[in-house]
Amino acid sequence: MKDEKKTKIKDLITQAGKHLRDEFEEIKKNDPHYGQRGAETEDVLKDFLNKHLPKRFAADTGIVIDHEDNISSQTDVIVYDSDNSPVYRAGSKLMILPSDNVASVIEVKSNLTKAELEDAAKKISSVKKLKRSPITDVDQPVTFSPLIMTKPYGIVFAYESKTSLEALAENLKEINSKYPSTEWIDMVVVLDKGVLGYTVQSPFEEGFPGWLGGAADDEFPPPPMYVHLVKEEVGELSLNRFFVSLMSHLTFYRKRSAVNIDSFLGTEPKQVMTLNAYQYNLQRQLVEVTDDHKKGKFTMPLRFNLYKADDKKYLGQVSRKPWQDGAIVVYSGYIPPEPIFQVFFSHARTNAVIMPGMRKSNDRLWMSSVIPLSEEDFIKLCEALGTNIRSIITKRDADDENPNSTIHYKEEDIPEQ
């Protein structure tokens, strides 16, 4: 008896992508009216989403409105929380929905050109700029993670494009310059070709841990991360990547949803090429990285060594690295990081957090979010660190060792606990 071929989730979504392509080709062949053809292609994508998304979410065409009565442009596809969202206007062709419940907006294009990309960017911006209520006790828990997404995920979905992904990326960079980064397109999908999107990277690591899906709220601490515009030529897996990215965003959108990425994309390594790099500034806007962060131009950060006051044993090192219009504080050592960073956070008087410098749990390296901290103030605070944290003394480090390498210490240099 022959073994039946094992069904894979990845193949199920891939087949749905082929079905979308077939439906688009039929519309293009049999409907010569361009405007009507556009509406039909939107219906095909909405039908796919309404069949495959968790039932908590629904997809429809409409307009978004915020609590200050600002309204968006008409949007091809709105993915909203249908379990919890009031519907201000229900209609067969146009809904009006509150901004607090809109999780994603998608502009659908039959053939993606620069002009169509500009049109999509304008419409997505009109939704993203709307006001949203802050997270309060009225909100329900989403997952066990403290992360809750409140911003909509902006996507351009194209059935085809005669323009290469690289050329579309250049067009996207030009279009981005016209909008604040909080209103940018998050992902461009060209069916059967690939996707454009953004990945994040730690300043201490070469790899890209994940895709960027927009900020959680308007008051997030600016992370010391590089944000790269990338392309991924995944061919027939383009719909899979689109679905995974959308689901990842919906997972944290004010309730629980889940998706296994490997099930949709497979475990084979995919090549991602970085096309441009950005940093968050103090205004929480993404701007292009400064030269001192580019490969081969890294400048030595200003740093101070920490020593035990009684026996002068080495305890660690704290440094300041300029970051756009602010700076990040980096600490590596053997005493808890909280009292070290609190000195700088109290001076900055801003919403700030401590982040691991590397993902390995045994690495003694931490960094702050981006804070307003001048070089002069950093020096003064470091020189006075011993008055804020008893039993330590500080000394400015003038060595030229490579700050990119992890510092390792001899066992005898570690102070007794």
C-alpha cells in the first residue's frame, strides 16, 4: 500500500496563493473595466482573509474614524476586531469603524507601480495618523507578554508588478521621506515575487531577530536598535510571509492569537538582504543611521571603568554611545545594572528602560533605551557615580580596545559576592 503524501500547513497556504493568482488572472481577462476590476481583486483578498484569519477578526472595505472625529481615506481592506468593535456604519460596500479596533489596513493593487505605491502610502498614512486611546485597565489582557499592539499594520498587497523589488524599495525610501516613520507602510507584498519590510538588529549582534511590525503605542521608549529596510524574494511563499507577518501583529492586538512561523514558511533558511538602515531618535521617528554607526566608521564610545572602593578590584564598565539626537548607556559588569542605569535615567527624566545587549542570558551586558544625555553630563554623572552607589569608584578608560568585542575577565578578577 502506498504512503499518502503528508499534508503540510506551508503547502496549504501556498495553494491558497495559487488560487488567488488564478482568480486575479480570470478577473483581468474577463473584466475590461479597470475600476470594477480593482473592486473585484479587493473582494478576492477579503474573501481569503475572512476564511483564514481567526474568527475574532474580520476583513472589509471602509473608513476609519477616531474619537476626535478625524477620518481616514477609504481603505481597500480593513482588518478589525469584530468581536469587540462597534460598527459606526454598516453597509454592503462601505463600513465606518473606530480607530481603536482597527488592527491592519491593506491597500490592494492589481499592478504595483511607483504611482500606485504613492497612492497606497497616502491612504495608509491617513489611517495611521488617527488618534488612539491609550492602554488602560479597561483593556483586556492579550497574552502573557506585556506587549500590546495598538497601531494598525499597514500593508500594500499587489497581485503583480513589472517593477523589481529593489526598484520598489528605492521608490519606498523616497516616499518615506514625505511622512513621519509612524505613518510608513510596514510591508509591501508582490504575489509570487516577494516582500519588502523592516527587520530589527541589536548594535551588538549581526543577526536579525525578527521583523518589525510597528510600535505598540505613542509613548514607547525609543529602542537602541537598527531598523533595516529589507527584501525577501520568497516566490510562491509570498502569501505565507504576508499571512505570518499579519498574524504576528494580530497576536498582540488586544487579545490572544497564535501562529507557528516555521509551519507556514518551512525551516529552510531564507536569505534576507538589507537595503537601508534607520535609527529611532528622541521623537520616536525613524531616521537614517549616522556615519559613526556604519561599518568601518564606528567611533570609540566614551567609557568609565568601575572598581571596588576597598580593594580596587574591577567591577565593570559603563559607556556612552551617541544615538541620533540622544545617546545610549551601555554597561558590562558584575554588579546589578539597575542602580547604574538609574543614575542616568533620573538625570534624563524620561521614559527609559534597560535592555539586554545580547540575547544570551549569561552575558553581563545591558544597554538603555535612547535618552537625552550629553557627553558633558555623562562625564559628570560617571565621576560622581561613587556618591550615588557606595563602595565603588570610577576612572575614565582611555584604552583603544575594540568596543565591539565582548569583554571577558579572569576568574580572580571577579569580586567576592
